[in-house]
Amino acid sequence: MLRLPALATAVLVALTLAFVASGWQGERRKLAALLPLPPQGSYAVTLAFAPERFHQVQLQDKGRVVEVRGHTVYMKDVAPPALADIAREYWVTSIAAWSGT
Amino acid sequence: MSGGTLTLGAPSPVAPRVRRRFGRMLKGCAGVFLLLALWQISVPLVGLGPYFYPAPTDVGAAFVDLVEKGILPVYLVDSMARYTAGLGIGALLGVACGVLVGLNRRASLALSPLFKFLFAIVEVAWIPIFVVWFGYGPKTIVLALIYVVFFPVLYNTLLGVRTAPQVLVNAVRSLGASRLQVLRLVILPSALPGIITGLRVGAGFAFRGLVFAEIIAAKTGIGYLIFEGTQSQQTARTIVGMIVMGLLWLGIDQFYLRPVERATIERWGLTVDAEQRR
């Protein structure tokens, strides 16, 4: 009787789980070279494209955006949980430690 | 299969239904493809730039760009979260108030004029006040959606409650049922078709309300995408937002609202076109 809503919900849940799982995989891959993480760090977050306002706003929620140069956003005061959030975004290509100057 | 010969069973009754449904879907897609082809052909004939009149290929490229940049998924999730919250809370309040006003004469006398008055004020008029009270963001949008959903659900529930068969109410009462049991066993089941109709109408209104509210009071969401696309001279993004909005509504209607309606109203033979719509 209500097979269609149940099926649609199951597909949505499966897609969401796949999306979340791929985010976790990305997080492990992007942060592997940075471990162990300091309590507050400075990082260069590289995207595959020039960041738009949307990306700057998203990153600003996770730390202090200092500068945007080309495809890279330079950030300070990023806590480990916030850095994990950034690493889970599929539009983030790579994250590198930055001296902060 | 017996004695080495292969016997074919009778054709499944499911097959013609699937074929019919597939045929209907193909016909529906043909209309869309025709529109897209006419649109693409008209672009060089019109001779305007992509800011004024983007081609379907521009819109497709904008869609891919928005997905690749992670913008569309975030906006989609934000919009759907607001929509679901507004629809859920609005429907619950609408049903609760509809039952209260339908069953209690004093509540009806006290609240009916107020509801009629508030019903006349469209949600767009409330949004600036909500922005002053709650600021820009999800609270304002969800409140506006609750307001939009509340009235159709309320009035349809009220109608359902008031048209519950009195003979059944009396029968259950004569068997010693409490007021709560009368409500649970007779009134709510009788009102269910009305509630579902109200929910479907409210869901449609809320979808339009979502675009309005996000244009005015949000920095994310599909409504915001539609608005921001033209502000930043990326008209193709605006059209992507419009198409996503339309597809979302089709999905919600096809996969959730219609099956629920079919399982309640049409199943009980309360609509004349029940068979035609199958």
C-alpha cells in the first residue's frame, strides 16, 4: 500500500549513507599526513576551483579565513573537529599545514 | 516443465501494467525533450546573451558546476530540512487545532474568528516581522512554512471532524466508549481523508512559501539560489534552481503525497477518479 514511500525513503537513506561514508574516507585520506593534529592549527585548504562566496562562508564557520590565493584558502585557528568537517567536504582537494605567515 | 518439454506459464498480469506505466512515462518525457529542443533551437534565433536567455546546455553546465562545487547539495539539504520541519509542525498544529475547534463549541466560538482573520494574511506579509523577531535564517523560514501549512490542514480537519457520521459516534458511545475512544475510533478515522487532503494542499502551498521565505530570509537554500543567480548575473543558476524546485515537487508528490492519498482517500472510494489515476 505504501511501498513507494518506503522504497523512496530507503533509496534516500542509502544515498545519504553512501555520501557520509565517502566523506569519512575523504577525511582519512586528506588528514593522514597531518596527524597528530594540534589543538589549534593553521592550514592551506585547496579546492579544485577558485572558491566562491559559498565556500568562504562555509570555511569561515570552521576557523579564521586569512587569505584566498588562487584555488587555496589560508586559515588560522582551526580546531581538529572543524578540520575533520572541512576534510569531509568533497569539494576540498587537499589540506596542508601552513606556517600562518 | 515436465517430461523434457518446456511449458510457458500464463503471462504475468504485472507486465501490461508496467508496460502501460512505462509508455506513459515515455510520453511524458517526449514533451520535455520537445520543449528542450525548441528552447535550444530558439537560442541563436533570439540572439541574446546567456545572461538574458541561457541555452539548455548552459543550464546543464551550471547544474554540473553547482554539484561539483558542493553548492547544490547543501542548498538542497537546507531547503528540504526547513520544508520537512515546517510541514510536520504545521500539520500537527493544524490537526490538533482542527480537532479542538471541531469538537469543542467554546473553542470554536473563541478561535474561529481569529483563524479566519489570520488566514487572510498571507505568509509573505509575516516574513518581515519574523525577520525582526527571529533574524535571518531557518527559524523565520520554518515559522513561515508552519503558518502556510497550518490553515489548509486546520480547515480540512475541521471539515472531517464535523462530518464524522453521528450514527457511529452514538453507536460507540452506547457501547460505553470514553470521549478519547470516540475520538480515536470514530472521529479521527473519519477525518483522515480531510486531513490528508489538507496536508497535500498545505504541502503545495509550503513549497511555494519556501521559495518566498528563502528569497527574503536566507543565505542558503534553493529559493536563495534562484534569487542569488540573477543578482550575480548567473541566470543559468536561477533556472537550475527553478528546475530543481519543480523536480523536487514532482518527487514529493509522486513518491509520498499521492501514495499516501491513494492509501487513504482513494482506497475508501472517496474520489471519483480513483481508478483513472491508478
